[in-house]
Amino acid sequence: MRFSQTRFLVGVTGIVFNDRKEILLFKHTYRSHAWSLPGGYLESGEHPRESLEREIKEESGFVVSMDESLKTRTDRDSARLDLCYTGVFIGGNFTPSYEVSEFGFFALDKLPLLRKNQLFLIDLAVATKS
């Protein structure tokens, strides 16, 4: 069965809050919109929460706890499913990687330019936390 089925990617996106309710963003080296929410792709056998925690640790050195599923999205233009979670920042020291050159914690009224779909997720996360 698996040989006859179209394959697709499963992505994970995280909305991580610090203790001041600011949102963690990464400045990615490879995206047209440099700033974005942290994320990545599942590896075989991983739970989506574990995958997101691993990706953030690998890309930044930060430890986070991804706690709640927020939204599942599909991309009709590519074979991709994206799972979004909310979580909290635990700690760690930032270490730049080949994918992430900078990080920031941003208040809602101080967000840099982000894609509309990421702003939608942030608004949804904030609304569910209220």
C-alpha cells in the first residue's frame, strides 16, 4: 500500500510564549520573509510535539515545552500537512545555526513583518490563551 500512495511532508510550527507573553520568532537564513515562527518537519517515529521541541533545540539551543495542539492546516499546492502547537520557553542559550541567524521575543504590538498565515496562527493562539 505505501508504494502506491502519494507521499507528503508533515510540518510542525510552534507558537512559544515566554513569561511576559511575548512570542518567540526566528530570523531564518533561507526564507523570503526572514522572521517567522519556529518549525520544521517530523522524522520517522516522532510525535509532533517531540519533533518541534527537537527542531527548536537544533536550530537555536533553546529548550521549550510544546503543550497544546492549536491548528492543523493543509497546503493544496504541495503535499504538506502542518500541525501547529503552542508552548512555553524553558531556557537555554542561543546558538546560531545554518538555518537561524537571530531570535527575538516580540510583544504583539511589536511583531516584525510576518506572513499572513503566521499572523493568523498567532492571533488564534492569543485568543485561546485569553
